[in-house]
Amino acid sequence: MTWLKSPFTRYERGDFILIIIGGVGIFWSLPAFVMLLIDVDPGARGLAMPLLVLFGIGNILGLGFILLGLRLCSYPGSLTYRITHGQISR
């Protein structure tokens, strides 16, 4: 399986900008997502579902950026490298 090259990175290994982008995305969307799941104002129920979808997409994108960043920053032979490259059983 070939992975796409990220337009956010300039170097082959060690560029951790994807981890930063993913962390910011999770930092912004996860608290709002959890608060909407826990307690929604009864008057704002019509707005809650689109916001849940929007923040859920933000969480998924943030997690994806973090995983791609870990894949890029991991060194061959490390556990992170084996997990992100699908070689867990070695």
C-alpha cells in the first residue's frame, strides 16, 4: 500500500508539523464535542446535531494528522514505526 505525500511537509523524516496541526485540531474540537454529547441546551437541539457532525469531523481529521505525523517522525525499528507501517507482528 502506498501512502500519499503530504503537502504540509518538506522533509522525508523528522518533520513534526503534522503532529502540531493534528494536536491543534483535536484541542479545538474535542472539548466542544464532549460538551455537546454530555449536555445540550433544550432550546438548541436543532443546532446540536450539525455541530456534533462538524466537531466529529474535526476530531477525525486531527487524529488522522497525528497518526500521519507519527508515521513520518518514527525511526525504522521502533514500535511506532512498526505500528504505523503495519508490521506489528515482528
